[in-house]
Amino acid sequence: MKIIKLLYTLTTTLIVCTSCSKYLDINDNPNKPTTAELNKVLTGAEYDIAMSFAAGSYIGSSLPSYVFHLSSREVDNYGITNATSTLGNTWLQGYAYGLKNTNAVIKAAEEGNNMIYAGIGKLMKAYAFTSLVDLWGDIPYTEFDIEGNYAPKLDRSQDIYNSLLALIDEAIGNLQDPNAANLLKPANDDLIYKGNVEKWVRMGNTLKLKLLVQSRKAKNEITEWNTRLSDLLSENNFMNNGEDFEFKHTAKDTPDERHQAYVDEYLGGQSTYYISPWIYETMSGKNLNVTDNPFVGITDPRIPYYWVNQIKAGDTAQNPTDYRDGAFVSIFFASNASGASNDQRETSTFIGIYPCGGKYDNGNGGKCDAKVGNGVAPEKMLQAYSVPFLLAELYLTGDANGDAKEALKEGIRRSINHVNSVAKASDATVPAISNEAIETFIEKVSGKYNAASNNEEKLRIVMTQKWIANFFNPVEAYTDIRRTGYPTLLPKNATYAQSPYKTSQNPEFGPVNIPLKGINAFPRAMWYPSSEVTRNPNVTNEGRNLSNPILFWDK
């Protein structure tokens, strides 16, 4: 037990040193705050929860390849293992620091009857546990953070969902408690909503809606699922446009407050975040590999904000390419061709201004390095655009009554508005997507929706648009794909892909077949990190078959 305790302490210290201290000098002892330190601990909790699922050293740099937002050399072909560092870092960051900080906020707030702080802490805790459950399934919950217990038991995913719904209700009650002293009230120390109680309440309702929608196929395992949903929809108090639950990065570099994906990609020595040809073709209206693309012939106006090409269509690539379409250069999932391993740092397509505060694509090409972009972009957690997409899903599955097409249109509208707001915050000179362009695009998508033969086809359109909106929110996209099957990904029996250009350096038109490795089965959850398996005897990967459903809602 002494060895286990020592390992835990060392790991926790490592997380502490590499997280909050990097962003802010928050607290000497975040696990035992005084009331006077409450504002500092909240700031730390918000930062650490957001970073737990972010890019850089955490799951946000690996999981995007699972949902075909990015292609990855490091974890190609569903290659996240129990020893993958980003997986273990997310588990440790979430538990050892983020959730310990939220518990510290809650404890100190309740002791001082500062119930606004308590409510915020509980909502942060509910969000973090939702994401951890959705990644792993059964995880420590009821025995987490009990002093002296270094081997907490695992709770069932459905039991945690029920507890989280109750926790959200409790949090909202705390936020609205008329009898609370609230001698301390959050303001600028709340990096998300600046202490705005109404926005936190709407965030809580939106998180509750997310939990109910995600569990709709297993509603019999959620206490009073129908009543909860009916009451929530009747209240209709969800996030408004622009009230995103997200952590905003700045351009400050000492200490470094920039988006880590920008630091990795624009300041790094090699490309890591390759844009998946799958999302490229879907948003470009093409169907060379995405043969069932529901948006064929429609060009998405978000493209120059999502990624940026370093070269023009007629330019020669740095090395023979794997996947190339004009100026777009990337690698394919599970590629077994030599071009996938070639250095393309000077000519590959980069993540752009929207996901990481990088460069906007004005069509002129140009090198992506430290001289462009600034790293000003948010860590997306729960976005306002998710509300209409969640409602559209409920309408199409018969779990609620409403106009699914109008909800779809509003989801797209909010998503594009978010792109505009992020781009403006990063670089005010970047042109916004005009209202005319937004509505024209929405009408084209609506035409595809109208042509769908049944509600299942319409759901595919809704979920594919939500998947596009959730670019750089891979946990959300991963959950949706497992729940709904949309968008459809590369079939397991695929043996090759196609590149519009041949693999030579010259821009000769193909397409050319790209041989693929044997496609592994799509993982229904993550492996438990080897660090936790070693530390906690209640956690094991023995008998854990990721090819089969693991989450209670995965039906």
C-alpha cells in the first residue's frame, strides 16, 4: 500500500506541476482551500477540467483520429493502447487534479454557505464525470477522493449517469438558493461565465439534456427518464447562442496561455494534426472515399476556418503525397502506402484559425509557422449549438415533439456563428461568414434533408452536421458515433482508399489506389490506462473486449 500511495503522490505532483502552474499561480494546497482561497481554487478547477480532454498531452490529440476529424501517425488505425500517454494523462489530470479541485471548491463553498460557488463546482464535476464515463464506461465515482482509499471501486456507467442527473439538480438548487449567504460571489475568477448565475443554470440544463439524449436507448435504466425529459423541455431554459461552456485561451506566451494544438503544430518541428480526408470530402461535397456523403455537391463555408492549405493546387509537394486534392495535402487513415510516412511539414494542410487560433485560409497558400496565428481559440466542452442538434435527435426518434428540420437549421446557424466569433477573437481582420452565405448553405442542407426518404436518413444528416460542428470536440463526436452510428466511417473490410492526385510530386490527376492496412474493429470505449491498472486492483483490462458495447447506452 505504501508503494501504491507513493506512486499516486508522485503522479499527482507531476500533474500539478504541468497544469495549473503553467497557466496561473493558483493555490498552495488545492486539496485543502480556505474560504479566502475559494476564488483561486475555482479558477484552477475550470482550467484543469478543460485541459483534461484537450489537445497536446491529453486525449484531445489522439481521439480525433477515431472520429475521422484528423488522421494520425501516432495512434493510427484505432491505435490508442492502455500505454498511450495521452490516455493516461487524461485519466490522471481529470481525477488527480481537476476533480480534486472541484471537490475542494464544493467543500469550501458549502462550509462558508457560498452556494453559487458550490453550484458551479458541482456542474464542473458533473461535466468531467460525464466525459470520463463516456470514454471508459465503469469508473471510480462513489469512492473517489475518500482520504486513505487508494483503490476505489468502479461504479456502473448507468448508476453514475443517475447520480450525475441528481448532482445537476442539486447544483442548480445551490445556484438559486435564496437562503444562501453568498458572502463570496464569483466574478473574474470564473473564467467561463464570470459568475453569471443564469448562464450556469442554462449550462446545467443543457448538460442534463445531453445526458438524457445520450441515454435514450437505455431510458429504462435512468430513473424517471420520461418525466425528467418532459419537465426539462417544458422549462426550455437551455444555453442561448454564444453561451458556450468553453475555456478561452489567450495569445500570452509567458506563461504560455495559447491553445496547445497551435503550439504543437505551428511552433513544432513536424506535422502532427493531419486533417482527415473523410471530413475534408464531406465538407467539400465530394464522394471519392466518402461514398455515402449526404452533402454531395455542397461546399461548406467553414472550410477556410477549419484548415489552411500551405500550397496552391499547381504547386509541387515537399515529398510524394498520400492523399492530395489540389492544394489539400494529408494522409489517410490506416494507409499502408509509402507516402503516409513522408515529411510534409512544408506542404501539408494545417489546422486553422477555428480549432486552434492558427491561420485563416485566404487561398494564397503560405507557410504555417510561429509567424502566423496566435493560439487564441477555446477548448470546446459543451457548446450552445448542441442544444438544437440534441432536440432534432429527440424529434426524429419520437422521444419528443417538434420540428427537426428547424432545429437542424438552428444548429448549423449556431455552429457557424461560433466559427465567426472564434475567428474574430483571434484575428479581427479575418472576414466573417456572411448571413447570406450562412442561410444559403443552410437551405442547401435543408434540400438534402427534404429529399431524405425516412427519419433514419434525416437523423444521419443531423448527426453528420453535428459531427462537423464538433470539430476539435472529439469526446462528444466519439459518443455520438457509438450511439447513433453516424456519420458512417471506413468499413472494416476496406482494402484501399483513393487519392484524387497520384502520389508523385507532380500534380498529375489520379485517382490512385492507396493500400490500407487491415482495418481494426471500431473501439466502443477506451482501455483503462496501464498506470491505473497497476495502481488500483479494482481496475483491469482482462476480459475487456472493446469490439463489443461497454457503455450502458451503447445499443
